[in-house]
Amino acid sequence: MAYLALIVEDVVINKWELNQDELLIGRVKYCDIHIEDRAVSSKHARLTVKEVPYEQGGNVVLLEDLNSTNGTELNGNLVSRQLLKNGDIIKIGFNQFKFVEGSTLNLDETAVIVG
């Protein structure tokens, strides 16, 4: 299973399991990942989870910027659409997220130091 972890100073503050086909990230309250930050657009970005045919339990996750005002960064570069890989760092507004695939990091604790 894949997760998106909100990170502040290398500590996981919150996490979201990517268990839906699509997750909306933005400032409006109905977003799946709601961010209270004026640098974040109402509907800022979308994560799409797609099953990989012929691979048991295999999924890919696509990050897509939804024409946000300030853009979406992936590993320090502005992106419009990009497939994610384990360990990718996503920046939306002043918020930094780490994409984690599988059981490479135990995120069951409230705060976890990531390296």
C-alpha cells in the first residue's frame, strides 16, 4: 500500500493511505487531503492510483497539478503530470510530502523520523 506523508523537519506529522482511485489535494474542505495554506489553490493537485495489469497488487500513482496558482513541485522541479516513485518529495504551497510505497517505512506511529 502507498502513503503520502506530511513532513515537517524530517518528522511525519500526518499520513494518508492512497486507497482510493483518486485523491484531491487542496484548500477547500471537501478535498481528500485538505491543506489550510493560502499558497495552496482550492483544488491544487490530484493523485490518481491505477492498477498495473498483469502484476498482482501492482499500482502506479500519478501526480497531476490542476493549473494551480503556485504550481506543484516534485523533487524540486515544477511538474504538470508525473508518475511517482518511492521516496519522491512533493511540495504544495509551504507543505512537503513524501511518497512512500509498500512497507518501506512504518508510518503507524504519530511522529516518525524519516531519513
